[in-house]
Amino acid sequence: MRLDLSIPALRARYLDGSLTPRQLVAQLHAQMLAEDAALERHIWIRRLTLEEMQAYASALDGRDPATLPLYGIPFAIKDNIDLGGIPTTAACPDYAYTPEVSATVVQRLIAAGAIPVGKTNLDQFATGLVGVRSPYGACKNSLHPDYISGGSSAGSAVSVALGLASFSLGTDTAGSGRVPAMLNNLVGLKPSVGRIPATGVVPACRTLDVVSVFALTAGDAATVLAAAQGQDPLDVYSRNLPPHGHNFGAASSFRFGVPREADLEFHGNPEGPAQFAQAVAHLVALGGTPVEVDLRPFRAVATLLYEGPWVAERYQAIRAFIEATPEALHPVTRAITEKGIQISAPDTFAALYKLKELQQQTLPVWNDIDCLVTPTASTAYTIAAVQADPIRLNSNLGHYTNFVNLLDLAAVAVPTGFMTEAMNHMPWGVTLVAPAGQDLPLLSLAARLHTRTVPTVGATSHAPHLQPAAAPDTAAFPSGLVRVAVCG
Amino acid sequence: MRLDLSIPALRARYLDGSLTPRQLVAQLHAQMLAEDAALERHIWIRRLTLEEMQAYASALDGRDPATLPLYGIPFAIKDNIDLGGIPTTAACPDYAYTPEVSATVVQRLIAAGAIPVGKTNLDQFATGLVGVRSPYGACKNSLHPDYISGGSSAGSAVSVALGLASFSLGTDTAGSGRVPAMLNNLVGLKPSVGRIPATGVVPACRTLDVVSVFALTAGDAATVLAAAQGQDPLDVYSRNLPPHGHNFGAASSFRFGVPREADLEFHGNPEGPAQFAQAVAHLVALGGTPVEVDLRPFRAVATLLYEGPWVAERYQAIRAFIEATPEALHPVTRAITEKGIQISAPDTFAALYKLKELQQQTLPVWNDIDCLVTPTASTAYTIAAVQADPIRLNSNLGHYTNFVNLLDLAAVAVPTGFMTEAMNHMPWGVTLVAPAGQDLPLLSLAARLHTRTVPTVGATSHAPHLQPAAAPDTAAFPSGLVRVAVCG
């Protein structure tokens, strides 16, 4: 029986003295070796050695577990996020560099007591939602190795689902922190843009990128967010977001948006409609009133992301590298990224105007609902299927995720069930979405929903450790009203 | 002796019955004919006929002057802003179209009682700060016909300065509402981006354009702003900005930023330093404390505007036209605009990142000051000089204006004096700058400064009618603190 790595479970053991970080690291390392022997899932690009992990564990010697919110909590890091002294590859070996200092978010987590255990595999340069676009191997799903892990934060999701880390860091530009959460039966927090600084993260689209969190429960994600968030002067896109939003934890009722029937798309997954209906029924049972939402302007934004100029940000992010050594890239990644240089500045501004128009069209929706609920992804694909049709199936997976960052929204993916034998019992889930800054309210509702749905977390046999997620430290606001304080 | 067209002066006569809008229009029309005969200043692209003006005047028959804030107030319209039924040319005859409806701002002003008198000459497609880039002739300065009017809102400034309209509408992307104000001894209000909707305005740079106001006094500009402002669903870049900022009218003291000595540039104007020092002395006498500001990040933003991708917005704005008939453009305008298509999307995003960095660098400045004060323009050029060196001198004129819209700032240009015989007694002035939304506080300080400076308005012999400008309808805030309410 493996350890329950949920944060409250580990914390209780550290506080009662039945476990030390050194002991945890030793046990975890042995599990990792056993895991490698059992299955080649291509989770890690660089797992830390026992000695490297123990160095972080021993730094906690003499510290009081009660004073560090993440004391001895093991976490995995997507390999486009810097960990000092360990190479960052972004899943491109020729691109690798070894940073002297860790990313700001990693520094903050370590300062809060967390222990890094390794750098995880990803779709190269975080371009993809599948987890197969990596020279380090296609990352295999934690519940069924024929299936994709989802991406781009592939190994980050699988490592947590397999019980090799309590939580992990991903990045999410178009869905990379949500699709793998669903496919591995995890909570995926896609924070508001800028809430967690991106200093020390290899950019994909700098204006849209966020650092995301995979966790066993919404409560764990809230604990990590509290340690990770806050403006960093080194990242000009980072920002402080005052707490606000509907207090789903305390309020007796709420209104949630549901896409119109015509907007629901499951890409041939016969079980999608029933799964989504079941999730909606759970939310109704929790006091929610469904409100039909016209998803067309949201979907138009998603189309804009794929057809618009933002791919040029991916080009700009690795410009010197791709211009010098284009053959060093994964062929799919290269084909996508090289489109960026063919787009003109006038076309770029035209797309920015179009985005602004669509943003304005979506704003009134938030007067009628406290959050939007969609499937996280329409279906689950096998690795073989994606390898045979790499662009189209990838695009299908982003159907409900692509619009979120362009519209400056926060999102939490929540597991809500497992499909049947016909779909190999793969997990399924929904995503709760609200305007930027409402991360904590969404986590609060996610925690309530999670209590009603799946009995186990990730690919483990552990029940979710369902402490209530932190409520926003503010009174509940009327729907749609957002308070912002700006200096300048 | 010409009429004093300031709003309170006209309003008093309408209220006491000594003047009617029909009488005003008749007198104004006669003056315009006399003006044409005396000097060919190339102010108008299309002056309204007496009959056209009288139609607007007669629409006020039976209305109570007390109920309409702009009852019978004549105004001129830059010819890139639509007036229903009259061609809009943007100073490019082949581009001309005749709109059925007026621009939103024009509709609002007419609804408030204002009477349009004509469409004014401009630098073609609002590209320029000089007023000479027009096939309708180089617009001549109101005080000395050898000098440029400034641009691009050339005729709008000159018409008000000559007493042919009470106020006028310009547009201002990089300084077009401020440079002509200084050169014609007027107040130039460059509102916060989006405060006045741009629906029905030919775009230059859609993300930066604002509709601006030339007025005889800051109080008049505030009256016009009150009627013109407010979000328009048809312009997605328009927005409501709640009142806030330092209450310069009521507060006994304030802090104003002054560029470091090294940042002051007068482009060879020997009288600039003394003129600026005098303006600073006036502000000190009003209770202001000067605070030295490092203008370098602001200047870096200005450079970015000139060298960056925003010219591509100008290309996109007239894309079908310039691609079909490039020879229809003024050669200087064409050369500038065609650069836009050569810029790539990756370069565009790189410039957006750079702008974001520079924006962040400038933000702390606003903790130390309640407004920034700079020269409006470094110097005054003759038409001959600009025609001989059209790009460089144009660029010089934007030294203190180019950064303002990119940094989302509001600005008011105020006359502060006349230069000596050596500079042909041309007028001089400063611009007050503060973060978006602080338009009214800036107008309030502008009104106080104007009382201390020039004895006459525009090119007329009338004294400024110095009623106090409307104070912001809110308590004074501590410096640098801005309150924003956002829905969504």
C-alpha cells in the first residue's frame, strides 16, 4: 500500500512525528524505481537522484512543520520550469540549459517546505494537448497505458496520479493544465493569468501563459496556490488579484452556466452526454441553478487562438533557436511554430481587434451566472489514434479549453466520474470557469463537487482527502460584480 | 469686433435673449467668408453652407437653452470624424465616402445643442503632427501664417483659434490633439483612451486613438467632455471611467513631476528652457511641489511607437484602399504607412512585451506625483522648414506626446505664454499628464494654470473666460491611488 500523499495526510503524519521528510523521500524514491521497472510511462525527463531529494529534505531539519505550509510535501515540475542546478529542456534536448536559480514559483514552494522530486515530460515547448510530442517518449496515461496522458503538462499529471508526488506544476496556455487533469482523474487548477509568476518558465505565449497546479483535491490546490501566488517584479505579466467572487462554499445557492445543446461537442464519444448531464445533476444537488449559455462567442475566441497570430508568440519565444537549428524540433512542433513567422503585423492587430470584440460579447454572460461549467475535454484518445492524426485530435481536445486564457478567465478541472468498459473506464470531468481573480471561489465549488463524484484520486486507491478548500477571505458578492483595485 | 465664442459667454447671451442660434450662425458664416477672402489658411475641407448650419440652428427652435448644455454652441469637426450627409475624406479625396449617420460623439454633441459648422483639414489619415501633409493644402497657423498649424488635427485647432467655432473635435494618437493646441494658443484635451467613443471615426491606430477637444478654456473642454463621454456598445475600445484622481481645484497642495534637466529637449529653440521654467514657477505659485522624474522609460515608449509595430494599425485601417490604390495617398503618408506590412507578428509581440515592461517601469512614478508636466512641444516650425525636412521635424514635435496613449494616460495641453520676437511671438505651452480617468482633475489644474498665463485665447483679442473647470465629483484621493470598478 502506497502512502497517501495528499497534503493534509502527510501533514498529519509530520505533525504527529510518525514520518520525516527524509523517510518520505527514501520511500518515494524506491517507489519511483519500482514504477520504472513496471512500466515505461515516460513521465520523467530528469528525476532527481535520492541524494538530490535528500538535500531538500535535510534542509527542513530542525524546522517546525507547523510553520511551513508545504513542509515535506513532494512535488514534480514540468520541464519548462526552472529548478536550479538541473537542466531545463522544454522536451527539446538541443535547447537544454542549466539554470542557476529556480523559477520564482519553485523558489516560493521550496521556501514553504516543498521538496522537488523531478522534471517531467511534456509536449515539446508546451505546444500540444496530447503528451505524445516529445523526443523523450509519448507519456502514457496513469490509468490505462494505451491512452494519452494529455498534455502538454503530461508527466506532471501522471506523476501525481501515480502517487509519486503530492502535487505538480504544469503550464497552461490553451488547456495544458486541464486536459491532463481530466485524463488522469486529478484536480487541475488553471489560475488567472499572472496570479503565479512565470519568471523562470520557458514561454509559449507570454501574454497567455500561466503556471498551473495538478493536485489530488481542490483543497490541496488552494494550499499550493497560497504559497505560489503574488506579483513578481521580474515578470511584468504577473499581478496581484484581490480575492472576490461568489462564495460557493458559504452561499446556499448559485447559478452556473451550461452550454446550449447545440454547443456541446463530444467528438464521437458516446458517453460524453450522459457524463456531462450527471455532472450538471451533481451541481444542481449542491444548490446550483443551471443557466443556458450561448457558447458561440467563446468558441469563436478558441478558433481565433488556433487561426490567429498567437502562434507567433511561440515562434518569438524560441526565435534564435528555431532560426539556427529548425531540425532540432519535433516535426509536429516545428510545423506549428514556423507558421508564426508568416503572419504579418496588420493581421496581428486585426486579430487583436476581433478578440476585443468577442471579449465584449462574452462579458454580459457573467451578469447571469456565477461560473460556467463545461466538459474539460470531449473524449479520451489512445496514443495510437493521436499518432495517426496528430493535429486534428489535438485540436478536438482543446474544444472547451482554448478560449479561457484569451478571455482572462480562471478555471478548475474537477474529476466527476469514470466512463464505462466501452471507453476502458477512462476518467471524465468538468471545468468550472469564472473571470480572473475568482480562483478561490472556483476551488471552493470544485471541492464541494468532488465530494459527490469519484471515490479515488488519480490512479491510486486512496479516497480524496476532502478537507474544505479555502474560502475567499471576503463576503460573497452579487454575481458578476468584480472588485478591482489598481494603482497607477 | 468678433463675438466671444466661449461657451459661458454665448450661453449668457442665449439665456438673456440677446442672441439666437440662427443669428449666431448667420454672423459666423459671414465671418468665415471674410476669413477666406483675407487669408487662404486651408482650414476647411468642407465648410457647411449657411443653409446646412441653419438647419441645425432651427432644430433648436422652441428648446429651452437652460436644458441643453451646448445649446447653440458652434463646433468644427476634423474630417476623419463622420458628420451625417457630409463626405468624410480623411484628407484623401479618393478615399471619401458620405456617411448616413454621424459619429457617436457628433450625435451626442448635436443632441446637447451644439451646431456643426464644417469639416476641417488634417494630415492625411491623421498621420503627422504638422498639418502640411494634405492635398487640401498646408494648414496655416492662426497666429502667424508662415508657421505650421500643427497636426494632424490642423484645421480643428485653427478654426477655434480664429473664432470660427467655440470648440472643435480632433483625434489624437501620438499628439495630434496637443501639438496644434500649443501652436494656436488653445487648451487641448486628450482624454483617456476610450472615454469618448470612436464609432464613426476613421481609425489610425485603433488601440490608441482618442477623439480630442480643442477649446478656448479648460472649463469649456470639461463641458464638452461631459456631453461627449461614455461607453458606446459599437466601439469595443470605449469605456466608462469612474471619476478619481487628485482634486487640484480643492486641495491646497499637489506634487507635479518635472523631467530631469537631461531629459528636456527643445530642438534648438533658444526660448524653450525659460518658457518651461516659467510654467513650472506658475505651478509652484499655485501650491505645487516639483518632483524630478526620470523621463527615460517614457521616452523609450515614444521610440517604440515610432519604431514599433503600431504603424501596422494604420496600414490595417485602410488596407483594402492602400492595396488597391497606393498612388492615391500623399507620398509621405504612403511611405510611412506602407512600412506596416513589412512587420511580422513575432516582432509585433516582441514590441508588446517591451511596452509592458516599460509600462511597469513607469508605474512607480505615479506614487510620487499627482501629475506630470512637460512642454507640449519643444518648438514651433515654419511650413517651409517642415516641407524641407518632413519626417525628422515631425518626429521632433512628438517628443513629449508620443508616449501618452501607449501608457494609457490622460493629458491636457495648456497655453502658458508667447515667445519673443526672435520666435515671431509664437505661443508656447505645457501638457499636464496623469493616468487614465483623471481627465477632470487635469482640467481643473489646467484652469488654475491658465488664469495665470496668457491674456488672450487663440488668435483672438478675447480674454479667456475663466470659469472654474468642473471638479471631479469625488473626494480627493491620496496621490497615485486609483479606484476602478470592473464588471465581468
